[in-house]
Amino acid sequence: MKVNLQYNTKESLLALYNKPLLELVFEAATIHREFHDSREVQMASLLSIKTGGCAEDCGYCPQAARYHTDVEAQKLMTVESVLEQARNAKENGSSRLCMGAAWREVRDNRDFDNVVEMVQGVNDLGMEVCCTLGMMNENQAERLKKAGLFAYNHNLDTSKDYYDDVISTRDYEDRLDTIENARKAGISVCSGGIIGMGEAIEDRIGLLMSYVEMKTPPESIPINALVAVEGTPMEDQKPIEQWEMIRMVATTRIAFPMSVVRLSAGRTMMNMEGQALCFMAGASSIFAGDKLLTTPNPDYNEDMEMFKILGLTPKAAFSDGEQPVTEPDPILIERKRKEAERAQKLTEARAKIKDDSFQPRKVTVAE
Ligand code: SF4
């Protein structure tokens, strides 16, 4: 049951969201136990592989170049440093790595080749690999799938009605197209939203309705609370109450019984009791590590302590789907061949210069 047919209209979902809190949590917990192991919570790591300088204008995002925030634009990380971070994340218990690049869209260039190589490398480590790289076309999705990409994240953020109050540089349809491209390539979809951006409760329901209306809803639905960052248009938004996160998590759990609901940004604004109710209500993933792209997140030891107190265990990779097989990438192979050829020629040229028998041409300089 991918969509709960009892709650597949705006009215029924709204009534569900507004139920007395403990009844809502109980209903969500019951459904959660039917479809998932309630003691398992996945630890995922989110790594910003290309930070800042983004051309988009998402009103919540400190990485948009147009806002005056502390985030400095950086180049794409190297493949080696990403793999090193992935190994560290795995050692610390993460079974999924989400790599985020502050791009409007994927471009077919050297940077994308490098991302393909990162995906191959992380998949080879036995971790679920997720990417969030902005808009992408069908060919790019195919290439990522063959590299071993497990999931593609592309959040709808909010309802179609409220979307224009948040972003103006691309529209809702663009987002739906990218999700569809991931789907066509056979990549599992991760897509969710942010609450606390000044939206009405109806917009939270509207977001969920967008997923109800899809042929296949996302396998993974992250629920974020806005972390208001100075310098962004949303800097003055008041933090939401944790009860609202619990309601949103529980409603999502009930509406999409088989999806993984991820308790994502905003955990620093919640206490352990609030997070415990989210786990009770069906959240089965958190992001581990003290940074979520560029905003703060509870540190690793704090989360381990919470797992101990609540009796939770980290979920293994590929519990919700098979590990993709990495196939050779012809573009990457050709690029490496050319690079090796150039390096070889350079080595030979250097060796010649050092060779005593090599006689450089005599050059006569006119007076
Ligand atoms: S959310 Fe993504 S697309 Fe939007 S401004 Fe930030 S980095 Fe760019």
C-alpha cells in the first residue's frame, strides 16, 4: 500500500493532520509497525560537495548567491576527499550518503563526470548513495543510475499554491519533471518539504497531495523544519513548535505507509522527547553529523546517546531496496584514457630534457 486510500483527498488529510495529537501519533505508530521495523532508524550523512554560489533564489537557502549570508562559494570537492568523508561516515554508522551540490541544474561537464565517479566510489563502499544536484534530464539520470545511484533527492518544498512565495527562478513543473526523470531511469525518489516558511496548514497538506497524485509516491520523504538563516528572505521566520513536526511526520507516515519518512533539518530546535515522538510516529531516518549542508545539526555523540536511551538501532544499507550495480561509464573511461595519454607524453618530454644525449636545437637570436 504505497498511498493510504483512506486519506487520499485534501479534506481527509487535513482532518487527519488536525486529529488530537496522541490519537494521530497512535495511528501513525500502528501503521509504522505494520510496514517497518519500529526499532530501526537509518543514519544518513549529508555532504555538501559543492557549496554556495547558486543562481536560484530559494527563500530559505543560505547558498543562493544573491543573499548576504556567511556561506562562501566553493569549488566541487575532489573525488578523493568525498570518498574519504564517505568512509568516515560509514565508520560512524551511516549507511547512506547524500551528496548535495548547490547547482541550478546538472551540466554535462567535467564536474558532472566527477560526480559520476563519486557515485561509483561510494556505491562500491556498500553505502546507499543519494544525490541532490538540482534539475536533471533523462540522460543524466540514466548515467547516474548506471554509476550506482540509489536515490535522487529533489524536494517539492511546499504546496503548488505557496511555491511562488518561496522560489521564483524555476517552477513547480520543473521539479516534477526532474522527479519523473529519476523515476524513468529506475532511481528511487527522495522528495519532501520544509515547514515553518510562513505557509498555511493547507499548504503542508497540499505538499502531501502532490505526492498522493503521483503515479508512484516517493520512496523517501524528508520532513524539514525551516532553520532561518540571517541574510535570507526568511531570516525573521519564528521557529515552529516541535508539535508541528510531530504532526507532519505522523500525517506523512499514515498517508504513505511504505515510504521512509526522514526527520531532517531542524532537529536542533527539538528536544529528545519531541524526537522520540517523531520516531514513535514513524520517522525512520535522521541525518547524522554536526552539519546539514551549511546549517547546524546535533552532533554524532548526542545522537548515539539518544539511540541508546530510546533503544533504537541504526538501520543497515539497502534494507529498502537492492544495491544498484555499478556499470563502467564510457565518458569517464575515455576522459581517463586521454588524461593518462597526456601524462605519459609529459613524462616522456621531461625525461628527454634530462637525458644527456638529447641535443636541443641551437637558437640564434638576432642582435
Ligand atoms: S536550495 Fe538548492 S537550488 Fe535552491 S538556492 Fe539553495 S542550493 Fe540553490
